[in-house]
Amino acid sequence: MNESGALLDILRANLLSPIPLAFALGVAARLLKSEFSLPRDIYAGLGIYLLFALGLKGGVELGNAPLAAIVVPALVTLGLGVIRPLTSYGVLRSVGRMGVADSAGIAAHYGSVSAVTFIAALAFTDGVGLPAEGFMPTLLAILEVPGIAVALMIGAVKLGGDRPTGEVLHEVLTGRTLVLLGGGLLVGALSDPGAWEQVKPFYDGAIFKGALVLFLLEMGVVAGERLADLKETGAFLLVFGVVMAIAHGLLGAAVGTWAGLSPGGATVLASMAASASYIAAPPAVRMTIPEANPTLSLTAALAITFPFNIVAGIPLYLAFATWLAG
Amino acid sequence: MDLHELFLVTLVVEPVLEDHVTRDLLELGATGFTVMEARGRGTRGIRTGDIPGHNVRIETVVAKSVAERILTRVQEKWFEQYAVIAWAHPVKVVRGDKYVAGETQGEAEADEE
């Protein structure tokens, strides 16, 4: 079979799986003006469950992994965290001709990471028989903060004024993603293997995957709500949301492979790099760069980049990572 | 029953501001506040803040001078960049001293007369 045939097969395998299908159902429900949406507290609860489960599983694997295997991927991830907001900012300013505030605001979103995209990539690589390294959640925790920090610094330096950047970074560091993920990593790494086995069925396996599908259904509703805003954000941001994802994704796959990750691991790192935050970044940007229009960054992250990665991006990065390893 | 005339200050703000605004209230002399979730429509559109989460309605009962300080602060610090509306109206409360911190105590007593 030739390579494009393989890519098409991967794409089809991805499209005909519950995660993108449930997401599409959520979008369709919103477009049809259905009254359906997941109750807010259940949505929040599922998010907490997914993040904590991810941290725990990653922590258990971290306890088993040799430190040497993680150091290079961790440094590479940190590098991605610093580079991504800079490339995003540069493209938005020079190609998009957007203002400093909007560029820095969007760059903070594209410098951070979407945990759901990460989890979807883990599920996808598992599904095609190329599971990623167990320590990947550690890399997610490393990638969450630096991008936001760099972009907020750009805003503080370029726009001047009295900005509560330090205070807001504290809020990001103590936000639910890092507490649940970082805390879960710690709990998982410290847990006695026998004790972990007792709770493992709840956090790993069918329940986790089922919860993810339900979460994606509501993500579809949330993204669907944003689609109407695409008219306001314009064609440039639509192209930016896709092209930036692909560029960061291919870069992530390349440096991940170079750092010694398996094709599955490089794909997951690529998907992280390609994703944009819509949970940690928005309030941080709102408080420190209030001149930035939140509609632009949220619509780009949620209605363009997230669906693109779920539907086509992740399979594309896998094909690239497999080819690199080939 | 003794009724004391004080001011009810009401602020409806986007969700990210909740902690910052309530900190300001206490700093300016409020002794407490109540926060409620709020929905509605304003000049900045239906989703005023645009970031997921509900707007909040913050209420506090304070002496007149504190009410003025709060409204001045809100005007200077938040009006330009954020979705915020603010108003104050006189209210009659029982146990008036409950709402008044030390430095404005004398004023509340004067108001009672």
C-alpha cells in the first residue's frame, strides 16, 4: 500500500470512531438549535475526572520509567512551550497584521495546550496499536504554563501599563489542570502498585474512554456555539487556526521523534503542540491583556483548531511521525 | 424597630473580575458582600464577558462615603476594558452597625439622626 493510501486509512479509522462522531453530534445539536446540553456541573465533573485519571495513570508510569528516558523529551517539550507563542505572535503580527493586544492574546492560547486534544490523541494512538509512552501526561503538565507566560510577557512589555501578570500566573499555576494533573502525577507515582490496582478499573480502561466520549459530545455543543462567531473573526483567523496547528504539529512530531519518542509518543506530543488552550488561557489573558478581544482567541481555539485536530490533525501527525520513524 | 439608612451598591461584572472586585470592596471599607450568578443582555452583547461562566452580581451594604469610593474605583479601574455595570440606592436596614467598619462608624451614627 502506498503512503497516501495509508494516510486515508488512518483518517477513516479516526473519523469512524466515537470521539469525532460524538463531537459532530454535539455540533449538529447546537446548529439544529436543540435544547440539549450536558448539565454544567456534570461537564465540569467529567473534566475533573479525565484530568485526574490522566495524572494518576501518568504518575504510575512515571514511577516505572527510567529518568533518563524522560529528560530529553521534557526539555524538548519545554522548548516547544517557549517557541509556540513566539511563532504564533509573529505570524499574527506580520501576516495577519493584527494589533499587539489581540496577537499576544491569541498567542497565549496557542502557546498553551488543550488537554482534551491530548487525551483524544492518546486514545487514537492506542486504538491504532501504536500506544504512546506512559509518561506523556508529564509532558502535558510541562507544556501548559510556559506558553501562557511568554505571551503575557509579550503583552506586558509591548503594551506597558500596570498588569497583574505575576498574580495571574499564580492563578494559572494553581488552576484545576495543573492541580489535578500535577497532583495526580504525584499521587500515582507515590502509590503502592498493589493499592493502585484496586482503583485502576475506575480510572483506566472502559470507564475512562466512555467518559471521554460523553465529554466530547458536550465539547461539540460548546464549539457549535462558537461557529456563529466565525463571521466576526474573519478568514485570516480560520486559515491561521488550521495552518498554525499543522505547522506546530509537524514541528512537534519532528522534535519528538528526534528526542527518542515512539511514533505514538511523537504523535501525542505533536497533537499537544498543535492544540490551543481554551480553559487556562482565556481568564489569564482577560485579566492581563483586557484590550484583546476574547471572541477572536476563543473562536480560533475552540471552533477552528480543536475540531481540526480531532478530525484530521491527529491522524496527519501520526502519518508524519510514522514516516519519520520509517 | 430601629432602621438605619445605608446604601446598597450593586455591581454586575464578568466572571474573571469577581475576586478582584470583591477584594476592592473590602479594601474600601465594606464589611461583607453577597455574590450571585447573573444572566442578561447588555451593550457588550449577550455573553458579556465571552469567557465561559456566568456573570456575577455582587451586592454590598455600606455607608454613603464607602459607596462613593466603591463607585469611583469601579469607574476608574474596570469600566473601560470590562463588562461592568454599577449602581447604588439608599436602603433601610436593621442592625446598621453591622455594615460599617471602624473608620466610617461615626458617619453611620450621624446618618441615623
